[in-house]
Amino acid sequence: MVDRISGLPDEILVSILSLLPLKEAQATSILSRRWQYVWAYCTTLNFDAEKNLIRLHELDREALELEMCRYVIWVDSVLKQHRALNIDRFRVSFNLGPRNCIDEWIQFAMGKGVQMLELDLSAYIRYLPVGNYRFSNKLLGISKTSALKSSCSEYIGFKCLKVLDLKSVNVDQEVLEYFMSNCPVLERLAVYGSSSLVNLRVVGRSIALKYLVIQDCDNVESIEICDVNLVSFFYNGYLRNLGNLLLRNLPLLVEVYLLPEWFPRDVHVLEIAFRSLSCCLSQLEILKLNYTIASCERDLVIPSLLNLKHLELAFDVDGNCALLHLASFIKESPCLHTLVLLLRGRFDRKSRFVKKRAAKCSHVCLKVVEIVGFYGYNRQIELVKYLTKTAGNLEKIIFDPVSCWYRRPNRRRELRDKYVVEKEELS
């Protein structure tokens, strides 16, 4: 049998191996002399230890240290054999604590012009706190006596970095400002679970950032984003005062995800949120709010959302004025195409929504409705009937019966079991 695959050019073989998990790509070195170092030219280095992480919490301290050493040895061996001139993506996924080897690995990736750097140190491991790692001054090219903002002029740094994804890496405002100021092509920045982040400023036309994610940083007190070409902003976590969210002069911002873990059931809070978003409301195309509509009896005052195409809201089926409040959003979103409602409410109420006649409206652009947490309760069915009458051109409704979405938001997409119902079947 003729081995036609081995006769392919190296570039094609490398691109094929890049699609495999790194350990599997590495294992092809035993096939023949021809394959011995092909994997070493892969430009994606994803050190994913997901299979091992599942059982780490069951290990004692000695066994855990052994697993950590194995991971370090694996990464070190790959970097020692790596032959490509550049690295597109470099990902570490293991909670190793504040070890010097992480600095050395990042230094290696920097030397090869890494474009995507992902540090996922979020795995819970007994005996080892999460979020202990910090970027060292040496790694950032900063002398002990200099301010964090002033980097060495000859330092190569992260000049090619486009994506920076940090999970359980302890970074504060100064470190993030350093990256934004010294990474001229950095477009995506995501920070998860940093306890040191208190105040965040993203200000200035010189910043190339387009996508910003801040999640589970529980000590955040203020966020200021001004005069940048940001396209998407995602915030999920504790924000003590929505009035400390300042967005100004963001002409390209079209996606906002404002999902505080604690969002008071008060209409005034939603109004504060809209004031914070006032500079971009008319241009938003996607808006997600973890705000439970119908949390009080007072009428909502919703600003015009003229370009909004996708809206996601929490919906309290126990609230008597729920339909009226939902109608306020629908009326102010003439271009709305997709509506996602995350249902809350513990009781299967027999009574109907009040002010249902006042909530009556029509919408010609709404085509897709997704209802998360649907169990077929009376008021949930009433909600479905209301939406089918309101959206004259509705094409489908997606029922997602996943429970407790608000307690486990990260599990929502993993556990979902969609039931798609065409409009004809609802009549």
C-alpha cells in the first residue's frame, strides 16, 4: 500500500496536525522518520489538561504535586522541540500556582511573536488557591525602580499580540493599562476572576481594543471606557454601583452584555443602566441584561433602541405586570429579530397577568423567540400565546427547559435541550 499522505508537502501536514489535540499531534512522531518532527512546526500550542483536571480534586497533596510536575515536564519538552518560527496561539490550562515556569513559557511565546495568549489557571485544586499567579516585572520588561507604565524601549514585548485571555490571573488596573498601551494590535482582552481588579480605565484613541470581557472580578468598583473603537463589551460579576459604569464616545459599540451577578429587583437600577449606556443605545444591535423585568409595579421607561436586533432579558413569571414591561421593550425595538427570555419564578400561578390589554402591541420584524427555563406552567403558556400574537411574522420558538440558569450561567449552553416549534404548530 502506497503512503500518499507522507508525500504531501510539510505545510499541508502541519496544517492537518494543527487540527489535532497537541498530545495526539506529538504522538505522530513515532510513525516514521518522515513524521518525527512534523508536529514540532505546529503554530498552535494548546496545552489542554482537561481530562486530568476532572480527577485532580480527588488526589492527595503528594499525588497532586506529581500531576503538576508531569504537566510542567510536558510543556517544557514541547517547547524544547518546537521548531516553528512563529506561534499563532499559546494556551496554558492548569492551576500551577505562582510558579516561575509560567513566566518562562510566556517569554518563549513572546519570542516567537505569539498572537493569541490564553492563561487558564481557574481549575479548582485542593491545597492550591486559585488566582495566585501574577505577571512579573521581568516578564513585562520593567525595572524595579521604574513605573509600570514606562517599559524598556528595546524590549520586544507583545508587539504581535492580538488576543489576551486571562482566567484566574491576578491583574490590576495598572497591568491591564500596560498591556493596552504596549500591545499595538491587541483587539481582544478578557479577564476572569481577578481579585486585584478594582478600577478599570480604557481610554484613548491609541488603544486598538475592540472586544472587552470582564467576568467574575468581584472587587470591581468602577469601569470607565471612553474614546476607543470598542465593538463589544461584556460584563458579568458584582458591580457595587451601576452609576460607576461610564461609557462615553464609543461610535463603534454595537454589542453590550451587562450581566451583574447581583442586580437589584428595582426599576430604578435599569434606568441607571440605561443612563450609563446612553452614548450607544441608538446604535446597539445586541443587548443582554440580567435584569428581571416585572420586578415592581411601576411602569418602565425604555429609551429608543432603533437598531437593536437581539435582546436578552430575565423574565419574572410571578410578576403581575410582566407582559406590560416586556411590551415596553418590544415597542422601543422596531428592528428586533431575536428575543431571548430567561424565565424566573417558583410558582405555577393560576391567575393571569394584569394590564394584559395595555401590553397589546404588534411587531413585524421579530422572527425568533427563545424561552429558557420553560416547564409549561400556566403563565409560561400565556406568555407564549402573547408572543405569537404580538409577532405577526414569527418563524420559530425555541423552548429550553434547563433549570436554574441564573445559578449556573456557564452551564446553560452545555445542558440545554432545545425544542424548536414552528409557528404553524402553535396555532
